[in-house]
Amino acid sequence: MTIKMRRVGTSDVLTVPKSIKNRSSEYEVYQDRNGAIVYMPKRKNPFKDSKFVENHLYDGDDTRFVNGGVKEDELPQ
């Protein structure tokens, strides 16, 4: 399928064909070094969400971590 860019006011517009289903109301747009134009659905950054950060802060409890110590006989001679 081929579409053409058209001018609307001071912007260039690419029409989204009807066969492409709309999955988001906002998109981030990028152009790669080969000139391809990529539209990615805009997603919420969880690290800017105070509730997410509050629930995922390290609480100092390392009892669930695997002990990664090295025994003396495991060290190279």
C-alpha cells in the first residue's frame, strides 16, 4: 500500500489507511537513519508514576536475594 504526504496548513500529513486499526489516541513519531517514519503508541512511563515508584522502592530487605559469596576454595590460585 502506498500513501502520499500532503500539505495541510504548515504541516505535512500522512493519512492512516482504513485497513490499519487505531490502537491509541496518541503516538510518538520517529524517523530512522534510513528515512523510515515510525509511529509508536504513546505509553505511560512507570518511573514517572509516583505510585509505581513508591510500591517498587528497595526497602533494604535482601533476604530474598541469593547469597552470591565466593568460598575460599573457589578462588583461583
